[in-house]
Amino acid sequence: MKAIVNTGPNQVEWLEYPVPDPGPGQVRIRTGACGICATDLKMIGGWERTAFPVIPGHEWAGIVDAAGPGVDSDLVGRRCVGANVLSDGGEVGFEHPGGYGEYFVTEAANLHLLPEDFDLTVATLIEPLAVCVRGLRRLRYDGTSPVLVIGDGPIGLLVLMLLVHHGAQWIMVVGGRAGRLALASKLGATRTLNYHRVNDSLAAAIYETSGMRFPVVVEASGSGEAMSTALQTIAQEGKILMLGDYGQEHADFPWLHLILSEIELIGSNASAGAWPEAVRLAVSEHLPLARLVTHSLPAERFAKGLKLMREHNRDVSKVVLQWMLS
């Protein structure tokens, strides 16, 4: 089989690999499509979590190609997505080979089946959607409060879709790419703000644009500076949901601010328990997921896809690598 292999820091190669065999309780997936995530770029750059060589790809969608011992053979041929955390604690696309390979192995218990005609390119967005579904559950959003979303990447835009679906009437999205912010407006954002056009305080610009301090802020950028902005724009007794990856950044704010303003700070990690709802929303087409996919490339053009993601082009939202036609 062919695989896109991360062989060293910022080194990615198109290589031949043996087709894996599924063990007990496992299935082999033929990858249909796989999204390129910002986390993939961090992984490819080199980090402590995974060694080299490694096959990334946690935003995958595909078809069950083979069933291991103890697995229902009726699964073979079914379209699916699946949770990535395996019983040994590792994850598909990280410690275990993922959707940057033509085939990979996962656990049958993690699968979520899709309709036979469901677009596998769109299905790659179910994994990040599940992350957002879990986050909004932890936020306990009531559908009535105005919301500030900081971050115009796929996570921020998926949160926006979910907020609109839940009935939010006033949503402001802050980001740095004109194309993504234009899309946010089309998806239902009441106001948008490009932080590149702000000369002084971003918090002051948000207040000037919105005329309010927000009872709910979703920080989806993973920036420590953005978290500081969230704390400056939150209302008394407000709630801040943290959905970004902050790496090694540390907090730098007066802790007493949380107490005096009675702010609720909520962290949400990954997607546990949120997959059934994310799949239901995707399959029911209640969310316009396809609008996030701005580039779809054959897998062998992975270098172009990675370049598009790294360049921060204003028109790039989601890049998906195609292993087979949907």
C-alpha cells in the first residue's frame, strides 16, 4: 500500500508499506479521505508524543475492508468514521498509523457507520465536529445568550454552526483570515472582526464592535493571547470554553479576576461520548459541513495540501486528501 509517512522533523515521504492485518476485535479500513489538521502540522514538525517514522491522520473516513477474529463480517464494505482512542490508550493517527495511509487498522467497537451514499470528504469533518459537540455539552449552552467565538479555523467555524443550530441569535467571530470570516458571516455570524485590522487593544475593538461584554466566550484558537482577550471580554458570571491546543503556554492573569467576576472557566478535551450526536448531525445534513472544505486533493499531492495549510492563505479553511472517490 501507499502511505504518507512522517520520517523526521518536517520530513514527509510517499512510501510503500505492508498492508496491515486486523487482529482480534479489529477491522482494517480502506481510507476514503483524510483531513489535514493543524495538529498534524505540529506532529510533523516534531514533538515528544510520537517518534519517527509515523503515519498521521486522525480526521479519517473510509470503508471497512476486512474484519479480524471476533468481528461481524457484515461490517465489511460499510462506510464509516470512528473514535481514535484505542484500548491501549494510543490513538489512530498518532501512536497508531492513521488515515495518511491507504489502509490502517482500528478497533471495531470504535466505528460509527454511515449511509452508503454519504460523501467521505464531508465525513472527515465528523471528528472535529465531535470535539465541538463535546465542548458545547460541557459549556451547557442554553441557546439564548450572545456568544463570542475567538478563532476562525475549522473548530471555530464548526462551533459557529452548532451555535446557530442551537438557536443562538447573536454570535461574534474573531479571526485573522478574511475568507474564513466571510464564510462565518454566511454561516450565521452576526458580527466578525479581523484582528489584523486592530491597531491597539483587541478586547477594546471587540467591545466597540459588539457593544457588550459576553456572557459566553468560546476560545478556539489555542493562543495564550486570545485567552487573555477572552478574560477581558467576558461578562460578570460568564463562562469561557477552552477548545484550543495551547502547547506549552502558561496562564498570565490575576487569578482573583476569576473570583471577583465569578467566571466559569471550562476546558474540553477531544471527543469522548460525542460521536453519536456528531454523526447524527452530519448524516441529517442539519449542518452545512461541506462549506468548510475549500481544497480536496489526491493523496499523492499531500505536499501541496501541507503547503496550503502552512501558508495561512486567506481562502483556505479545510484541506482534505483523497484516497478514493467518494
